[in-house]
Amino acid sequence: MFDNMIDTVSGIAKLSVLATIILSQFSSASYVLKEDFLANPSSSFDAFNFFTGQDPTSGTVQYSSMQEAAQAQLIGYNHESVMFAVDSGTRIDVSSTEGRKSVRLEGKTNYNHGLLVADVAHMPTGCGTWPAFWLLGAGNSWPSTGEIDIIEGVHNQASNQMTLHTAPGCAVQNLTTQKAYTGTLQTANCDVNAPNQDKNAGCAIVAPQNPVGTASFGANFNTQQGGVFATEWTSSGISIWFFPRNAIPQDLISNTSIPNPQGWRKAPLAQFSGSECTWDAHFQDMRPIINTDLCGAWAGADNVWESSGCKAETQMDQCEDWARTHPGNFTEAYWVFRGMRMYQNN
């Protein structure tokens, strides 16, 4: 037993050393604050554009303008946080093609390289939901300028999925037994049309499925009042950390501190790196997006609806019918952000 304990401690020590070595390659920047999206909660929505077009992923949603969202009480704030939600009060006829009202926020400024820090206290959960927080490259020819999914999942999923989507020519080289991140690599080719991968799969790393206290997604995440996500991208790759509410580094708590990833001494949930991707060519002019979709191409797929357990739980064959006719089951479909800041190398 003692030998096993020694082996475990040794493994942890090796992971810590490896993480520190690799992080030094990523995090040599000295950061300065470029944008504090939620510095003043009462005016924080002015930092975003409210997307009001058709959902690009065919969800059962109708995105609201700022005025519409305010009138429907889908957005709100207090002295320390902002909230944006899905309508949970209106029943839509099952035969309708109308979607449930939701909110999709998009940052107004594009960035190249940087450290995006987001303090999230609550995320949407429940059957039919598809919450996501990501960085999207500019332009209309997705994914030619890249996409970095920081938080994403569907239905009652318990593990966060972090994914990169690119055009051909970008893959990660993290297939090692001693890796410097704590998640599990699911797919290694970031090309959305890569052979031997599902279409649009990209390169994906799934976080551990943790209990209340350390969870990075889902109902357990909300029970622990969330935590802080930090996403760093450089010419060497992209790393995503998560710190639960009771373990946030001091330099991420204060608005006046300058974050230093090298000082966190914690392996990220995900790290995408390697020489098989020219990172600066595939990830350009990126802006943050926060969205709550319902059903759609992922959550609404018949096999996902069934395998998630939601078909049995709801006793409904289609995700779309559930989303339209059961508003009271979307009371947990809301985000609460306590902060979001973008830093760049000075």
C-alpha cells in the first residue's frame, strides 16, 4: 500500500514539474488589462452586441435584442454580477416553428493572442440546453479564422468539453502518457472535416467528471457557485484552466492584479499544442461569445437526445417539442457572470 502511495505522489510531482516546464513555454508574457467587460454591471451589456439572426446551429431559439431581452427580463444585473437567461414562462405550440427566446452575446473587439479570464457563477443546465462560451474568429467563412470552445456541453452533461475548430492543417500532439493537462483528449485533428472523425468534431479535450467542489460543468458546478476559467493563447498553442470557487488564485480575484499563469502551479484542464498546427495562421481576430442554445445540431440530434437520458426523462421523442412546450423546465437555463477580463502582452 505504501509503495502505491509513493508511486502516486511521485506521479503527481512529475505532472507538476512537467506542467511547470511546458507552461513556461506558453506563459512568458507580462500581461496588461485590455478590456474589463463587466467593470460596471449596470452598463456591462454595452460591451456586447446582441446577436439577433437565425441560429447558425439550427437551435429551437429566437435570439433577442438588448431591448427585447430587458423587456422580457432575460437579462439583469446586481452590484457584482450579470445574468442572461432563456424564457421560462411562455408555452409555444408544438406545431409552431418558433423558437424559445434566448440571448447570445458577442464581444465588440477582436483580439490576437491574450489571456481571457471569466468568473462564472452559474451556467444553463437541464434537458434541451446547449450552453457555450467560446472565442470565434472574424469573417464569414467558418472556421477559417478558428474557434476556441472554452465551456460547452448539452443536456445534463457533467463534464466540460473544450474544443478547437479549424480549417485543414491543424492537429494537436498531446498523445503522451505524461501530459501537462488533466483532461482527456478525445480527437486530435482540429479540422472540422478531418477523416476518421465526426463532422465538425475538431480537436476536443473533455474535463474530468468531478463532484461538487471541483466540477467544471453542469449541476455540480452550479451547486458550488462555479469558478474561474482562464484561457491563454499564444503562438505556441492554447491552454484552458479552471479554478473552483474555493481555489481561485489571488491574482485572478482582484481586478487590480496582473495574472501570472506561471505562478498558478496547476495543470490546465486542456492544452492544445504541437508543431502540426501553425497557431497564428489558424486563430485570428477572435471575440468572445456567450450563448444558450436549445436543441439544435448537437443537443437536438436524435441519438444525443436518447443517449443523454433526456428522451426517457422527458417522455418526449423530440428535443424541439420539449423546448417549445415545457417552459417551466428551463428555470435553470441561465448564466451568471461575476467578471470577464481580457489581458494581452504589453
